[in-house]
Amino acid sequence: MTLQPRAVLVHRRTELQELVDRHGTHGQAAFFLASRGRRMADVEARHRLVQDAITSVAAAIPAQWRRGMVERAEVSRFLFEPGDIIVVVGQDGLVANVAKYLDGQCVVGINAEPTRNPGVLVPHPPKAAAALLATAARRAVPEVTRLAMVTARTDDGQQLLALNEIYAGSPTHQTARYTIAPPNAATETQASSGVIIATGTGATGWCRSAWLERRSTLRLPGPVDQRLAWFVREAWPSPVTGTASTEGELAAGQELSLTAAADQLVLFGDGIEADAVPLAWGQTVTVGVAERTLNLLR
């Protein structure tokens, strides 16, 4: 017997829920906000928008389908199935949070707060959920946009995936010491504030900040380009450290290699420092375009 499709609704706790958890009661949360010049009514209004969006999307899932619901904090422990349809209700960043746990599943992004969220990765309103789910359930989905991802592999077999960018450097964002080996360039010993390796999706965020700051002429990748851009942050010249290799691009199949020259360097993706991979002295990581893509329904 063929199983019905399974829709997995991914969401995150609202600010109201987090405030009440932190302060114990609704009244204490309201007092805390008022002491900082904010209104509880505004937080409650945003909470209702998100809850209404979740309710609307859940109601749009066909009754005969299987379904699951997972909160952002539990995503790393949730078992996604190959044929799942992932419905992300929330901000653009929530899509990036779930991306590294997927492998080819179709993702539907629902913007719960269109007046606050840009909607780059969550472009659809809640009322479109039923039609989007019907489209996603088809075996061939031409409307899918395959967004490039970045992967990092350490020499002891650990792997990290990210949709926007991977950061390699000190966990405190202070001086990191390492050797860098770009493709088609000489290996260089560096001391810097770390290295950002970004996809086209990430090229509108942290990566773009580095690109603008140095007035780089490097052509940044687009979201579907199988190409990455990398930037060294604040490289420091000294008798033993250089600044010759501070930016570049990686085509599919090319890799940027970093070897730690200090203890306790880290790798983390999409700004999630809690999921950092440690790098010990002498340990090497290679970073390049991932084989996986995030399949986002447009």
C-alpha cells in the first residue's frame, strides 16, 4: 500500500511564549516590556499572527495525509523522511535553520508576518498553503528553486552544511591563526577575525557586509549558482602572517582548505554557534559547494 504524503510543519516559539517562560507569568512579562518602553499589546498581536498562520496551514493539509509538527529547538532531533513536504511557517531564517537537516525534500515557505519579514525564503501567504501543498505533492515539481548550499568537512570526518554561510575562526571572533590554501593559489599563514564562505543566498547578508566594506570587485554568486564567495575578515600583516589571499570564489568541485594554527577554533553555519564544530591545532577543514541543494517551492 502506498503511503500518503507527510507534511511536516516547522515553526518557532513566538516572543510572547519566550517572555512568559522567562518571567513566569503574563503580568510579569508585561511589566518587563513596559519597563523598556514596549507594549505587551504589540507582542500579543504578533503572537496571534503567527498562531493564525500555523492554524491556517495545518487546516490546509489534506485530511488523509500524514502530518508532523516540530518546533525549531527540536529540529535537530526530528527524523525527516525522504518524501516529506516541509512547510516552514515563520521568518526567512527559519528556512536556513532547517535546511541542513534535509536531503532533497520540497520546502514550502509561509510568511507569518509579511509586514516584518522580507519573505525571500518564505514568499507565500498562509492562504496559499492548500494550493502549494497540492503542487508539492506532485512527483515532478518544476516550480522548485534549487538553492546552493555550502559544506565543510574536517579531516576527522565531521561535516557541516549551511544554506547561507560557514564561518571558520575563533569562537570569540577575535584573532584566529591558521594557514589558508585557496584553489590555484599559494598557501598562506594568516591571523584574522575569521573566514566567511558564503552561498548566493548568504551573499545578501554577512558576506555582502564584508564585500561592501572592502569595496570588493568580486562577483557575488546568485542563490542557484553552484559557486561560493569567501572573505577573510580583518587579516593582520606581520613578519609571519600575510594578507595576499583575503577573498575569492569557489566553483563546484573547488575547495578552500584551512589548517588550524591555534587551539579551539570553530566552524559554524548560518550563525548557529550552538552547533559549532571544533577545530584543534593542526586539524584541517575543506570547504566547498555542497552536493545537496535546498529545494524551495516558488
